[in-house]
Amino acid sequence: MGETLVTVIIAADPPPRLDKALARDVPEEASLSRTRLAKLIAEGKVARAGEVLSDPKAKVTEGDEISIQIKVAAEVDTVAEDIPLEIIYEDDDLIVVNKPAGMVVHPAPGSPGGTLVNALLHHCGDTLSGIGGEKRPGIVHRIDKDTSGLLVVAKSDRAHHGLAAQFEDHSVERVYSAVVYGVPDSNEPRLKGVKGVSFEPGNIIKITSFLGRHRTDRQRQAVSFSSGRHAVTRARVVETFGTPVCATLVDCWLETGRTHQIRVHMTHAGHALIGDPVYGGRRKLSPKALSLAGIEAAATFPRQALHARNLGFIHPVTEEEMTFEAPLPYDMVSLLDALRTKK
């Protein structure tokens, strides 16, 4: 893998330390964030007059000529595949797609092809981010294979850095539609005794915990209150089904974005997603509460009933506020129609 050289001339009144000065003065087209610059400094890729600068706190002065060695993006082994994509928005820097249920986002040992990345490599061609020394779409967030809905993907390095920063500081708006067992209402007495569950105005339930790998099943995530990654989910009832209520359409939105977060948190609260093969437990709905059509639709729904419906962020290049919405897919619409069916 080759390298390219970026030259930075330190402008007047520089910040007192190398990393901050470089972040200010590096050419915009280089698309190097302060985090990336710090990594390059640590790797010995930054020099002044032939002297390697390995301390991010090193002093610089106006007029210093700093050279930065950057790996040239290499082609990835992942094969481009002509897979249809539902593109919601696209420009030179990013693309927003509505991912169907059943599609894996990124190739893995068990899913080497047919993924969103394979499709994007074909669709985008040479207009891809070179983050990390590999030429591939800038995946800054993911949704599970059997979750449908909106994803934003970076096409340029500058978009990759900007979007990643927004996901890191939790400023991206993500709202999901989910169909769950029971009714997660803040007036439900049982919920008041569930650890990590609290309530906010507007009948909003807030679930706060750590999330980490399950102790015995590494494919699962588990709630913890002592270790793991901080996770916050909010949920609000949209529509209820059955008499008495036994299933609910809810809006869920993420303050953080951890693996399986909504699925794990809703299960922890006692309201697992219908169809969830990992966390749902395939609970049975009462024939006294629903029509046979509703019971059968819930019992045979082939995936977790979860759809990433709304996505909002600041465009990392134009700084325009962007919001997108993807309507519920056919399978979830059919599930809701069946749940609404009268006896």
C-alpha cells in the first residue's frame, strides 16, 4: 500500500500544541480530523524538517512546514455486486438508503456477499471514502440484518469524519417503529419496579443501563448495571391492539446506539418485540384479546418487528439540517392490519 504526502504550513498565531495547530491548518481536502491527526502523530507519520514529531503537545511556530504521510486508500477484497438499492438521498459526500429486512450491512465470515457494502461498491464506483487505508463506503452506523430502515453512509472522507463525530456525540436523531408484546405505559405499576426504567412527561418511558456481551451466549447482548457501554432508550405508545391490550405499536428513539439496543431494552422492560428470535421468546397472545388473524400474524412474523423510520443529522459538509423518513415496510403494515382486525 502506497503513501501520499500532505504538507501543512502553520499560519499566524498558532495554537500552543501540534495536534491543535494541524487540525486548524491542514488543507480541507485532506479531510483529516484531530483524532486522525493524533493517530498519525503517534504512528510517526508527522515530521518537521525531517524530524519526526511524535508528541501531540509539541510546540509549533508560524511558518513551520509540517509533512504528514498518509496511506493511499487500497481496493478492498469485497466484491461489488449489482444489488438494487432504495436510495432516499445522495450527493457527492453521502448517501441515505432504506435497507430492506434480511440484508446484512457489512460483509462478515457468515455473510461474505449480498450485503449493503457489496451493493454500495457497485453503485458508488470510485466515489468512496478511503478511511482507514481501504477504499470502501464509510459505514458510520448499522442496523441489524432483520431490521429495516434508514442508514446514512459516507462517500467522502470529510463526510465520514463529520458523520462519525455526530454519532459519537449522540446528536443524530433516530426514531424506530416497533411492535411489542403488552403495553409499555408509564401508568403500568409493574414498570415502576423495573431497575433502570424511569418516566418522562408525555407518557415516555426511559430505559437506562449498560449493555455488553451475554456471559454465556456471545451472540447476545445483556443489560448490566455495573459494566459495559452506557445505553439510553426512550419509548412512547402510538397504538394499542386487543381487548384487553396485548400488543402495542411504539416509537423508540435512541440517545445512544448500541448493538441490539432497542431489542434488549424493551425485553428488559418486559415488552419484547414481536417476532424477535433472539430476545422475544415467541410469547403467545390470548385468543380472547385478538382475532385469529392477529394471533396468527404475530405468531408467524418472521423477524423482529423493528423499522428505522426517521433519521436526522447535520450535513457534515454543507452544514444543512437534514431529516428523512421511510414508511413502514409491507410486512409490518400487514402485521398491524391483522392486529387491528376485529373478531
